[in-house]
Amino acid sequence: MDQKILSRTIRSSLTTCGKSSNYRFHRVNIPSDYSYRDFETDLTWIMLQVLPTVIARKAYYGRAAVNEAFQKYYAAGLDKSASGLIKGRAVAARKYGLTEHDIADFEIAMFYVAVTNTVPSSFWFLSYVVSSPSLLTEIRAEVSEIVTRKTVNGVDTMEMDITGFQKKCPLLCSAWEETLRLIDSSSSVRMVIKDTMFDDKYLFKAGSVVQMPSGVSHNSPEIWGEDAATFNPRRFMRSEGKQDLAARERRKVQTQGYFPFGGGKHLCPGRHFAFTEVMSFVATLAYGFEISMADGSGSLKLPKPAKQKMGTGTRKPETDVKILMKRREEFKDVKWTYFVGGKVDVKSLSTGEHGAYEE
Ligand code: HEM
């Protein structure tokens, strides 16, 4: 049995995962987690652009260290064996004459968007699932539909079909959507190109900046009902049978008020990646492990969310949680593998296509 600090453990696992899947980390020495964490922690201060070496010292030098590591990575041409995403970005950057330093800066931004929201959202998603024994039992039953036990080269292996979430795990998918509704609080920011009148009432003047914080509509009782502040893992499941007009209207308003990945031209391009990564991660931990409070008080207890920081889209926990984690007896020595070759129903993949799961 291992004692762990949950949020810290998730951060280091998913940061390593993001590095190895995108940049083929095992071949390169790219950003140290500590430098990256320093940058992320004090990002708000560096954004002020006032004496950064004084007021945002950690973030400033953290970013410089990450930049330097990325420069070495690109100078050595290691991007040629990276994922298609990273390769494509490097080709475009070089085509438009960006220097190694510029590419490295762009890549910090990429790394930032790929990791910063995924880590806290995985933390909350896992915490919601394992903190409720009844929900955990139901989720395990769903996950059992997408795992197969087999012997591969003499090794006892559990293979998870990660293309099966939408069809076989509707409750898990709905719980993910609900997690994002409660802890996501990003702002889509847009510039008004020309004077535009909305609803014959509101004039948006050209040149002004509009911010659309998702947290406002995500938490509105008018949209979600009296239990808007409560985690309801079934909220995003489509009910069976024909819905009456009022229920359909309510769904419509909820669809319009739900945008954890932004929208329009800048809709998060990483949302499918995030969905698959977070679902696989949480499904494996919920199904294959027992997680409880380290102080022996039983099921995991959720901490309060911390205040939102400028530049981040998902709230972190106010305090970290000490947990005990052990493999479930029946999966004591198995190796976990993931089947990725099936056909994914991209249309119904997470968010934006709200309520796509059959109950
Ligand atoms: C749970 C995880 C994630 C959340 C909640 C999230 C959320 C968002 C939001 C709200 C935006 C701004 C959209 C807008 O302005 O309307 C965005 C943009 C972006 N995200 Fe994500 N994201 C996540 C994961 C990822 C991942 C894993 C990647 C990459 C692998 C990624 C890459 C990007 C990029 C490149 C943009 C900028 C798009 C643009 O400006 O056109 N995101 N994300």
C-alpha cells in the first residue's frame, strides 16, 4: 500500500504522460517538472509584466529554464520523432521563420494548455468518483465492459478499450461533464471587430474586449435548477423515452450555457485528447485500485476548490489530500494496456455535443 499526496501525484503522472506522448520524452531532456511548476504557480504575476525578476522571480526563471530545454530539443532536431501535433507545429514555425527561441516560447504555451487544465480536472473527477462508494460501484460495473484480461507474452494483462467510453460508460461520461461544469471556470476572450448590437439593447463597440466566463452559466440555478451547486453524476445522461417540450427547452438552455472548452473559432482543439486521456486515467484508477484517506477515515473526502487564478481555466484544490492507494486484490500483478485502434464516435465525444449519452 502506498501513501500519496493526490493532486501532486496526478500532476507528476500527467505531466510525464504529456511529455512522453507529445515529445517522446524518453529520448530527450525536456523541461524539468520543477521549473515548469514554478512557472505555472506564479504565472499570474508574470502576466502583469512589471519587474518580473522581482515580483515573479520563480515563474520568470522557471520559464527561462523550460525555454532553454526546448531550444536544445529543437536545435537537436528531436522534434522529427515527436507526435504528429508537435512535428506539424515545428514545420509551420520554421516555414514562417521563427527562431529556436521563438519556437521554444510557443511550445511552453502548448505544454501549458495541455497540462494546466487536465491535471486539476483529473483530480476532481477522480475524487468525485471515489468519494462516493455507490457511484464507484456503478462506474466499476461500466468499466468492466471495456476491459479484457489476457496473457500477452506470458504477462497477465488488462487491456482497456479506450474507444468504448461513449457507448459502454454513459455514467462515467456524464460524471466527467458534470465535473467540468462544477470546477471549470475559464474565460473565452474575444475582440469586437465591428460595432454589433445584441438583443436591440447591448451595443458592443468595435475594438473592445469581451470576456465570457463559463463559471457564471455553469453555476446558474436558472439554467441547472436548484441543485446547481451539487455534483450530480447523472445530470448529463439523456433520459429514456420521449421528452416533453419543457424538458427539451431546458436541455437547449443548458447546452447553450455549457462551454468548458470555449467555443467558435477558438474552441479547444485538445478537447478530444483531454477526454481520452482523463477518462482512461480515471477509469484505470477507479477500476484497478482502492483509494482511501491516509488518516484511516475511509472514503476520500473532497477539499474545497481554491480561488481561480488568472490564466487558468480550472480551479485547483485549496489543500491537497493525503491518500492510501493500493491495487485491488484481483489486479495485484496485472499490467495495464490500452487499445486505441477502434472507431471513435467523434461526433458524440465530450462537450459541445452535450447530452449525447444514452442511459
Ligand atoms: C480538461 C482539459 C482542458 C480544458 C478544460 C481546456 C479548455 C480550453 C479553453 C476554455 C480554451 C479557450 C477556448 C476559447 O477561447 O473559446 C482552450 C484553448 C486551447 N486548448 Fe484546451 N483545454 C483542455 C485541454 C487541452 C489539451 C490537452 C490541449 C492540447 C493537447 C489543449 C490545447 C488548447 C489550445 C492549443 C487552445 C488554443 C485554441 C485557440 O486559441 O484557437 N487543451 N482550452
